[in-house]
Amino acid sequence: MSSRRRFLAGLLGAGGLRGGARPIRFALSGFIWQNQIERGIRETAQFGFHGIEPFRQHLMPYLDKPAALKEELERAGIAMVTCSNGGPGMMTNFIDPAKVAQTIDDHARFARDFLRHFGCAHFKINLGARPPKGPDDEQLRTLARALDELGRRTLEIGIKLAAHPHLWAPVERETEVRKMLDWTDPRYVWLVPDTAHLTLGGSDPVAIVRDYSSRVAALHFKDTPARFRGHKGPSPSPEEHKKENLYKNLGTGGVDFPAMMKLLREREYRGWITIDLDPPRPGEGTIEENVLANKRYLVEVLRVEL
């Protein structure tokens, strides 16, 4: 490994927070590498992170041979935090009563046949496509009932179900996030809040994590353009995101990460934080440059203990 690689690998070290008795573990999103999961595993380890969080659609060659993927992870010395849902052969409609049963069965099967082989403590799930006019209360209640049932089934094998509010999904706006959490059973349904998606959807991510801290299974960190700090207006459209990447490196200014870390320290959070980057677009630098920029922010601004 080059001296620069050694520097990168050492930046996070044990990954603990200053003053914490036990470390928070930091991961990278496998989405950075898309279908190149083997490269993603190697580079995640080289960059000094403790885990990787891939998407099911990027692991299709491994779905029927999880032991082979587990060997790749063990060789690199990192964990698989969780694996997001989606991809061929999995229904992801939580709001149509005619499709919910298949959605629940597909997700429960994936958790049982794949996720449990990796010791994943939670199953982070996206919630499907957003209705054109947004969800009505009946659709959100259908979603809540589906999550409760799926959560019961995944908890039987020791995995927490963790819903993930996301732009352009049924749960996007603050009222929808709160209804989902208030209408589901806290014994069966947890949350993976994403600082950028919540901000762009009109929520205060610090307030959401503060109000539902007992249900946070893990977190996603990414920033937004500074103009979205305190945003309460309409969510940006997919077309806006195509014109300008709205998912930014930490420290861009849209999210108050020092306040978030202060809250997490106060609540003694001890779970995973995934740095949820997209593959860089033209002009956005390289994967290595972006990972290094985010790690420096973690260390120098958020005071992650080396």
C-alpha cells in the first residue's frame, strides 16, 4: 500500500467519538462502486472504514452464494452493515394492498436467506415509488401495517427492520416521516435517517433523530447545497437532481452536522454511520478524492477520535 493509502486508512483508526467509551463505526455506501462490489470491498478497507453498505441489485451474482461474498469481506477485514432492498425479483410496493403481501414475502425471504449470513443487525429498506400526488393517509396506513408485519418476521431471525425515508418515495416529507413512525409499532419498525434526504424533503434531521432516537437503527450522512439549510419548501424534483447533484460531500453547508454529532454524543449513539456517496459525476473529482474530503471533515470538524 502506498504512503498515501496508509494515510487514508489511518484517518479513522478505531473510529470512536471523542469521550465515548465504545466506538461508532463508519461505513461507505456500496453505491459508489455500483456493480463493482469486489472493488468496493477492497477500497473500503484501504480507506480505513469499518464496513460497506451495498444494494441488492448490485449483488445479484452473490444472492445464491452468500458464503462467497462473506469470504471477500473477511479477507478485507470489514463488515457488511446491511444490504438495501431492490433489484430484479423483489417487489417493493408497500402502499398498494394488492402488492403488499408479495412485498413482505420477498423482503422476509431476502433477510432470511441472505442478510442473516452476514450478521447484519438491521435491514435498511427503501419504500418504493412515490404516488404522483403524494400518498394519502390510507396509503400510509397500508405502508405502516406492512412494515409492522415485515418487522415481526425479520425480528424472528434477529434483524431489525429499518425504514429509510427518501426523496421521491412514499415517505419523503416531514409529516409523512412522523406518520410512518407514529403509526408503526416501535417493537418492530426502526429508522435509518439520511441527513440529505430529510433536509431536501423539508425535515430537520436533527429534530427527527432527537424525537425518535430510540428507534434509530443506523444513520446515513451526506450533505446538500447550502441553500437548503432549514428548507421547508417543496422537495426538489428528479430533473433538478439531474441538472445538479444535490447529494454533496460533508461540510457543503446544507446540514448542521456539528449539531447532529452533538446530539448523537448526548444520546450515546453506538451504531453505524454510513457515508452515503454517489459515484462522482464529471467534474466532481474521483472516488478517492471524495472519500478523503469526507474523512477529513469527520476528523477535523466533527472530532472523530483517531
